[in-house]
Amino acid sequence: MDYQWPSSPFLRNLMDCHQFSDSLSLLTFPLSISLELACQMAHLKEKDHDKAFYQLCCHMEPDYHQLEFDMRVWLTWRERRA
């Protein structure tokens, strides 16, 4: 099985569009890495995005749900701005 990092469309999109042209981008990048790291590590144990998966994410990153929400809001804002 060929594994190509980053495997998630979320992180690929983030890496493609992150230009650090504004201060918001500089603030969100470290948060996105924390979010993606917890997600990918959880996938080592849990395949599906189910209750056990999210519990594991929250165990590794206690603010996982808030970070995920903030990131979705930021990506939506960025998409509409373009």
C-alpha cells in the first residue's frame, strides 16, 4: 500500500492554501498542525471517525472539538474571501 503524506484532504488543502499573507494565517497554522497530528495518530488505532476515534483525539488534544470547529470556520471564511 502506497502511503503519501499528507493523507488527509484537510491537510493537503491547508498546505496548498497557507500563504501566511495575514496574521490570521500565522495564528491558525500551529493549531492546524496540532489538530491534524491528533487526527492522524488516532487513525493509527481507529479507522473510522466514530465515537472511539473522537474520544482518542480528545485524549491527545483536549481542545480537539473546538480546534476542529475553528478550523472549519476559518477555511469557510478563506474560501468565501477568495
